[in-house]
Amino acid sequence: MPDAPGLELIRGEIETEDPGAVLETSFDRDQPALIVDSTRILAVLTWLHDTPGQEYTFLSSLHAADYLPAEPRFAVHYELMNRNRVERIRVKALLADPEAGRPGSELGQGALPELDSCVELFPTANFQEREAYDFFGIVFKGHPGLTRILLAEDYVGWPQRRDFPVGGEPVTFTYNEEGAPASEHLSTSGAD
Amino acid sequence: MTTLEKAASEVEEQVPGATVELEPETEMMTINMGPHHPATHGVLRLIVQLEGEVVKDLRPIVGYVHTGIEKSCEEKAYWKVIPYVERMDYLSYFFNMQAYCGAVEKLIDLEIPRRAQYLRIIHMELNRLHSHLVWLGTTALDLGAMSMFWYCFRERDTILDLFEMSAGQRMHTRYFQIGGVIEDIPTGFERKLLAFLDEMPTRIRQYEALLDRNEIFLRRTKGFGAVSKERLLELGVTGPLLRAAGEPWDLRKVTDYLPYSEFDFGIPIGSVGDGYDRYRCRVAEMFESVKILQQALAGLPEGPHIANDRKYVLPPRSELSTSMESLIHHFKLVTEGFRVAPGEVYNAVESPRGELGCFVVADGSSKPARVHFRDPSFVNLQALHDMAVGTYVADLIQTLAMLDPILGGIDR
């Protein structure tokens, strides 16, 4: 792991190349993390991947999290690794919800937060970006086929968001299949 | 006569002595494999584009056993999450528990006792043997070797008996707790484990004798499914698949999530990374696991099996009727659970299929705000396209079996 001063050095070097890209650093529980402006995520990842001396060429994991009620609300985490030095660094892109305050966004209505896809740089991110899209509704621009991966393709809503109603999903049986329960569910739970 | 045939005959007429042969007409065919097929090792669906019998394109479709485990974890206190995460990758439950418990222990900065570390290693290596045995049995079954399946499941049963002895359950044992393990191993466990370890190398050599130079097995596995290690690394592939391609990468050696550095064991690697190398790598790993187990059992330290921090660990049952303090701690832990200061941690362990990572976000309450598993099967499945395109559809079965995907882990 880069230690706390090492992390600041990395931040400083990125700052000279691309001022304002790194918003903050964090060194919590021995885990270094760069908190990055989401519009420049690809530049930072490319820098960490390509710069001699950094070479964080292995993307261990990509995942998203919802920090409701914090603002900005979403974050996408990239767990990078330099396999020669066995050093991990986390890059965290913060994303605001374009529909903040409007009810119903967790159920698939309205605009979605957007972020550049890193599939070109890290082909392993393909499935993992689809997973983040599937559960959080985060759109990865430039992804070769951004569709739902684990949920059914006609699923409505983004279930891993913290405000997604749990247990309120109606199940279609023969007696209620006429009334299109999916759309009813949207109009009732969106209001409260 | 088609236009192509007309053109061919025109050329033959106009150029003296020339003969034009047309390639036989080929047609692309899209077929559906699975989701319910014994050769897909779970509920995996593959959309395969075939030209004749050659795979030209392939798309895995997953999600049939998605049960929302990660979402359910957000509704449970930290220690109640353990049974959920066990059920993700149902062949490597001890690894799932270690990934999760290790992450929470990092979050609360809790050191686990030496004996607990060793007990965890013993159970995880037994679990690795168990997982590889199930893989070997079912893979050989896919290639037509029926008896291998029975032999492997015989040894697997001994391992499950051992799990039953120490944890009371054969699968999904909930044995690891935050801070250590729930109970010390019972009397007789060591003797039974030693007997098993004495027998196991002979058994593995018997499997080798059945398969290593088996004509059918060699012809089905040699030279199929090889992908360069550079490409595998780009695709995030880890575990025996990567090692079979010649990259000696094992988190047990390079990180210190448990004291593996105290044991003498090797990292078997392959040379070309075809199906046969993958088979050899996993079988050689079984020998290494036996070696680790022997050393761990011989050097098993005395002492407590779980940390003594009453804020995080349940007090011993015997104290409840005598100590008011213990009763209060017990009540607090069982009803609310413990609170964890805000923070986030990614903890990775080497599972039988590669890097198994667990990402936990704490928000200050007694329930995790996010639990995410980086499952090796999920990431490794992306390499199936590279491995299978250009080979025959019959070899796709072999390639998929050597990939060793566990659909419970992929779909979560």
C-alpha cells in the first residue's frame, strides 16, 4: 500500500497534470483512497494505469455504493492493484443524483447519474459496470452493451439504492395479472 | 445456379486452365445452452453462435439464481450477515465468511487470537480441498468419467464429516465469527483430521493415476481453451485459471490476511494454460493444501478461540447466570448488535476460484450500509468468450467445466 505521504505524492503528481481532478484523499484503516471528480475519472485511471512508477494495471473490483443522505449521493469505487509491489489503491468517483429530491427516481423514473466507462482501459470492468448499472442506475458512457445483468431485463427500478422500498414489490398471480401491478406499484409507492 | 456459381463458371470460361472451387456454403446458427443443463454447473445460460460445429460467438446470460443477498445484508446486524454471505458461493462458504469477517474486523480494528487464525486456516484449506473435489468429480463426469465422481465425493464426505464435528453443520456452517470462531474444535477432531491427511495424498495420487495419462481425458483437454496470461489479467481472471497460464499469483503468498507465511507450501503453475494445465494446477493445489493442513495441525497454538472484546464478541454461555455485565453485553449484542464507526473496507482472500473480495461500508449504525462481493466466478466468466471462440461446441463443455464457475457466487 502507498502510505499516507505516498498517497499525497500521487495526488500532487495528478494535480500538476490535471488540476482539480482529485478532490480529496483518504487514508482510513490503512486503505489509501483518492476521491476524484467523476467527470475526470477516466483521466485519473489512465494516469494510474500508464505512468511509469505507478502501473496500477490490475482492476480487482469495481462497485458502487449509495451514501444517502450524503450529497453527492453515489460513489463508484475502483479497487486498483499494482501486482509487482502488491499495492492497492482505491479510486472513488462521487456522483450526484440528477433527480435529487424528486420522488420515484429509485423506481426508474427520471434522469440517471452518468460516468465514463473504463472498459477500454480495463476489459474486466465490463460485467462489473453492468452490475453497477443494474442495481444503482449509474450509466457508464461508452460501455459496449450496458444492459441489466443479474436482474430481469424488464425489471423496474434500481434496487440497491437505499431508498428503494423493501418488501413492497407485488407479485403477479393469476388473480391480479389483469391490473398491471408493476405500474400500480410505481404510482402508489412513488407518492409516499 | 446462384450468382456466385455463375461468376465462378465465367472465370473458368474466360481464363484458360483455371478451375474455381467454391467453399461449401455455411450457415450461422444460434443455439441456446441451458439454463437447465447438467454441463453448465448451475443455472447458466449460453447463447452460442455456431458455424457448423465451431463456436463463433458466445454470450453468457446470468442472474437466474439472483436472490438479492447483498441487499438483504443491509437489513441485518453485522454478525447476522454471516449466514447470508455463506450462501453466495455455496462451495467455498468458509472463504466467503473469511472475506466478510476479515472486512468487519478491519473496520472495528479487532485482532483475532492465534488459535482462531489457525483454526480458520484449517477450515479454509479443508474447504479448498472440498471445492476442488467437487470440481474434479463433476468435470470428469462432463468428460464421461463416471467413477471419478464417486471417488471424489467419497473424500468430500469425509471433509463434510469433519465440518460437522467442529461446527455442527456439513455445509453453511456459520463457524467463523467476528473475532474468531464460534467454538473450539472438539476432542477427536485432530485424530480424525490426521487420519484423513494421511490418506488424502494417496487418494489424490489415485485420481491422478486415473486421469493423468487417460487417453480420452488427454484428447479432450490438451490444447483447448488456452488464453495468454496477459489477456487473462486484462480480464481480471485470478486463481487456478491464471496460475495455469504460468502466472504465480496467489494472495496467500503476497498478502497477510491470515498467517500463511508461517507455512511451507508451493504455488503450482502451468505452462500453456489449456484445460489439462488447469486440471493439473488444481490437483497439485490439493497436495499443497494437505501440506498446509499438516503444518497447521502440528503447530496449532493453545489459547482462546475467539477474541475477548465483549463489545463485539458474545460472552461465554457459562458467565450469563453469574455476571450482570455479561448478561448486558449478551443482550446488547443479540438485540441490536454492535455499532461500527463510519468507514469502508475492501478485504480480499484467495478462494479456490481466485480473488474473493468483500467491500463493506459502515455508516455508524449496527447494520452495514453496503456489502459487496467481488466474486471470482463472476469476473472469470468474462474469459469464457476468449477461451471458447474458435473451438468445437463439444470442447465448450470442457472449457466451461475447467473454468469452474459457481452460479450461486455469480448471481448472489
